[in-house]
Amino acid sequence: MRFLLAAALTLSAAPAIAADVAVIHAGKLLAVPGAPVLSAQTVVIRDGRIAAVIPGFVEGAAAGIAKEDDVRTYDLKSLFVLPGLIDGHVHLTSENNPQQRLQQVEMSDADDAIAGAGFAHKTLMAGFTTVRDVGAGPGDAIFALRDGIRRGDVVGPRIFASGATISVTGGHGDGTQGYRDDIAHVLHSPAVCDGPADCRRAVRDQVRRGADHIKLTATGGVLSNTAAGLEQQFFPDELAASVESGHAMGRKVTAHAHGLSGVNAALNAGVDSIEHGTFLDDESIRLFRKSGAYLVPTLLAGATVAAWADDPNSFLLPPQRAKAREAGPRMLDMARRAHRGGVKIAFGTDTGVSKHGENAKEFLLLVEAGMTPTEAIRAATVNGAANLGRSADLGTIEAGKSGDLVAVRGDPTVNIAELLDVDFVMKEGVAYKGPK
């Protein structure tokens, strides 16, 4: 724990240079993924927001800069600049490891928040300036981390947090499985609910505690320690009550869903997005298109658990291994079918299952599933912002939006692997990685 604290304090003091005005000279600029790549552009960011995008490399009055402005210019003429990346499915306060079940009873909320600070730093350095955290422990660690980053106490991406996952008793999201009753009592989450009225209470309670959105576990999950399968776990009236309550409180609602019955039940209940979607079918695709819900396919998680399932020395417990073998190998084909069927796809990794800082590996899998590099980038920018309900602020490099951008050496619209190693990271006009 001392090591984690020292690391987090070091990271929170990581060098970042702020000025009233940041001027970025971009050799290549993908301002709006899906639109043409521009050459020789100047991006002007004032007080953390984009003020202008101007053709050519300009400075001074031509860039709208007054003599009294505090200005810092960034020479990215040899780099390819694009919007800050958005990962729509992370778990920032944990990372799967052989000791995780023991850590669940050893680590406090404070420990989780400190560990999360380190994971947040890795995520930002990988080029992800915004993340949606879709399930943390029952305590306040993720909210403390989110708020600490907002204040500038900790270096990390902008976080939209769900808090604890809404789950039925014994379902995926009930973290008490496999523990003795006297320990399970301590680990019980107030987000576990049974029946429509109780699920309304659980949703409202997460909003009270600070949730930016609501996460439901509509089906079983791979890494819960139970042989309860991957199909639907909420009854339709419980799903409907949960979604209705989240929307009534002004929150988007997403559903973890692997099994077909749960995918379709969640879509019929009106969720805004589906996480995983492993066993979706043609009817699911019809429901996605009818509702406009997003699919967050988390292909990196599928590849990760499939590899664990094939490793006889992995730390998976028997129920987890069986479900990993069932779900992991199917996810790539699922994403391919969804993409062909016209389902809207938003980028998400389920990082915390995979290692933090390796989020960009998802791009390779999306392209393998049939998306073009530009479509994959759009999933992590334009679509990612829309999935969050933040298109007015995020997802493109346009006047009025947050000054979030990254830069790489090559052209990721030609070679998506360029995004595996970003050279420059800026969030809200502050440079955290690259030339200062």
C-alpha cells in the first residue's frame, strides 16, 4: 500500500504545462474522423477549449492572440493529430490478477482509489483523454478518483462513472459469490436488488452517491465466481424499472449483456447501450437499429479471457474458465455481424480485465472484425462522445469543444497500429505527453 501511495503522489505531480492559449501546428489533422485529413493546420485552444482551427501555420494576431496572452506553441508539424480518444468501458480501480479475490477483502476504498490513480495515469499516457467507468466497488473510490482528476490533484483522463453495478442477488455484479456468509455480509453492495421497487431504489441510490450513468448486469458474466451461465438474470419488470428510474434521474443506462435473452430483453427495456453483446442475433440487430442504442463490443476483453481459458496455469476458477471458453472466442464474429448489420458501435475495452494502458489494442481487433481504420477511430471519438451524451464537448477538434487531442507519427487511417504508441497527449489544453 505504501508503494501505491508513493506512486500515486508521484503521478499526481507529473509535469504538465498550462497556458492561457495553446497553439498546435499540426502537419496532418483529422479534425472530424470520417471527414478528409487536412494538411498544415493550426489549432488554437484558449482556457482549455478549442477557439479555432485555421489553415496554415499561423501565430500572433492571425491566430486571434493578443500581446498580453500567455501562449505556448507546440510544433507537431511532423505528426498526425486527431481528437483525444474515448474508451467507453473501463474499470479504473482494479486490474485482474491472481490475488484479486484476496485483495477484495484486504484493500480499502482508499487503497482502490490510490491504485486507480496509477491506472488513470497509464490510460491518459496511452492517449485516452476520456473514459466511462462502468462498474467499481460498492464504495466511493471511483468517485474520489473522478473528482480528484477534475480538481487537478491527480493526472488522468476525464471520468464518467457509474459507481457500483446494479445486479440481482447472486448475479454478475454481486461480488459476494464464493465467500463465507460472515464475510459476504461485509462485501454486500447496496446496488444489489430484487424486484422492481428495490431496483428503483438501487438506481436512485447510485445517482445519490454521484453516478454519471447507470450500469446494469442484465446477464451472467465471465469473471463472476458462479456457474450461473451467461443468460438473462433480471426479470423484464426489473429491467424496465431500472431503466425507467435511470432515465427519470437524467442518466443514460447501459447493460452488461452476453446471452441472447438478456441482450434482447435489455434492448426492449430501453437501455442506451449494450456492453459485450456476445450472443446477439438478427433480432438483436433489428432492435439496436430501431432503438439507436450503441454496442460496446469489448473485443480486447474477449481475446484476454479466451487466452486465459486456454492456459492451464491461469488463475481462472473453474466456473470462470468454462464461461471464458464459451464467450471469448465468439466476440470477434459478433462484432463483425453487428457492424455489417448497421449497428452503431462505440469503442470500449473492459480494461481492468486486460491491462491498463493497453487500451489501443482494441483498435486492431475492431479492424480485424471488419471496420476500416477510420471507422474504428470514429468509434473512439465521434461515437464515443455520442454514447456519453457529450457530442457538444468531445469527439472532434472543432471550435467550442474541449481541447483534447493526441498525435502519432504515422497515419492511423492507413495503419491503425499507429495508435498503439502515441507521441503527444493534450487534455483541456494542457500537454501531458510529448514536446513541452
